[in-house]
Amino acid sequence: MAWFHIDDETMWGFEPHVAEAIFEAMVREAKVPVVRGERLDPASGVEKAGTRIVAVRMESGKVFKAKMFIDATYEGDLMAGVSYTVGRES
């Protein structure tokens, strides 16, 4: 593995390509399907039943249904209808 020194308080670090290789190995071992190259439809991409997300629709028209969705996006793309605040606390 490609480890490198970050600072005196951090025990270890690794290069991004190493993190990607570890991720790929984990999803392969768990047989988790990973879909790439899709974008959430901004107009109607989140389907909810009450407050629960039940499906997401991509710009390509593909629909993914699941019992649980994890929003691991940088911008919180699945936060449909959720109130939030942008910025720092007062």
C-alpha cells in the first residue's frame, strides 16, 4: 500500500487511488452493485411515501428502489423536502 506521513498527530494516511482500490474490493466482496455515470433527475428524482424515500429517478430514466438510501453526495442531493440551513451557526 502507498502510505504516507501526514503530520505527527495522524497515525497513517493513504493516497486516493489506494482508498478507491479498497472501496472496490469491499463492494466486490459484499457483491454490492455500484452504478456510475448516472445523475439524479433534479425535477422529479426523489419519490417519497410520506417522509420516506422509496425510489430515485435518474436523468437517463433509470429508477432505483430500495428500503434505505444513503446520501453520500457532497451537496445532499437526496434531501428532498428537508429543511436545512446553509452556512455556520450563529
